Amino acid sequence: MADGPRTLFIACGALAREFLAVSKANAWDDRIEITCLPAIWHNRPNKIPEGVRRKIRAGKKRFDRIFVLYGDCGTGGDLDRVLAEEGVERIEGPHCYQWFAGTADFEKMTEDEPGTFFLTDYLVRHFDRLMWQGLGLDRHPDLLEAYFGNYRKLVYLAQVDDPALLEKAKEAAERLKLEFVHRRTGYGEMADFMKAKMA
């Protein structure tokens, strides 16, 4: 029998791989579980709050503690209202870019260049499906200027060292016609949040 309470983390599907890596590195496998909502819901953030609520209510039947790995992610405060009603805490911050980069570094990057577009490992892996095809750029390349004309720089916030992902991120910057910057962040404040809750 594992020591300590059973803990559920409800997360965006884009964070599943990173969550499992942090859990494995800390040997929490027998004390911790993750349930994810579809990453594609970032294109329809109105689905996120009630989706999280359903996961919370199902989780309360089996787990001693529940935490949420979601930023506001475009819900306009609706996710935080749901969490207040359900009595569940989430990681601070508007999105995972801030967690991975670290709040101070993220704020400095966006202050230095407001026209910055960010990618994580997940978004690099699925760039064609989520970004290029998802935004219709494969069918309507003329939309590139409308979507990305105000951006100047693409910053790849890398969670792991993977030459193949790095190359894909560079290619994405070229396709979007943006200056490329690579930052190795690791799991940043997401790992800090998980460690604090599992201490």
C-alpha cells in the first residue's frame, strides 16, 4: 500500500507526456493519477470549464485530493469560477507557456517582444495537424498574414532535448516566416506545482 493520499490531477491532453515524466522521475506512480481533456479544446475553450467540472465530480468518488493543470486557457475566468464552486485548486498562470518558461522569464520575453509566438514540445510534435491544418493554412496559405502578420518571433520552449523536435520547430518558424529562438525550459513551474502538492 502506498503512503500518503491518492491524488488526481486533471490536465489538458497536451500535458500528458510531461505529467507522466514528472511523476516517473519522482516515483509517484502508485500515489498519483492523471485524467485529461482533449487538447483540441483549446480551439473551443468554452468546453473546458464544464469538462473539468465533470472530471472533478467523477474524481471525488475515488480520490482524496484533486488538482488541476490548466491555465485559464481562453475561458475568460469561467474555469476559475467552476473551480471555486467545486473547491479545487489549479496551477497559477494563464497558460502552460508561462509555467514552462517560468513566470519572470515569460513576462520578460513578452515585454521585450510582444509579437512572440510560442511552441511547446507537444505543439511542435503536432504542428501540422493543430496549427497548419487546424488553422486552414494548408488550404488557404493567404491566411498566413492574417494569423501571423503581427508576430515577429517564434520561441520554442523545449521540455526535452530532442534534435528531431528542434529541427521541426525551426521548420515551423520558417513556414510562419518568424525569427526562431530555442529555450530549454524543462518542466518549469508545472513540476514545482506537482512537487509542492505531493510533498
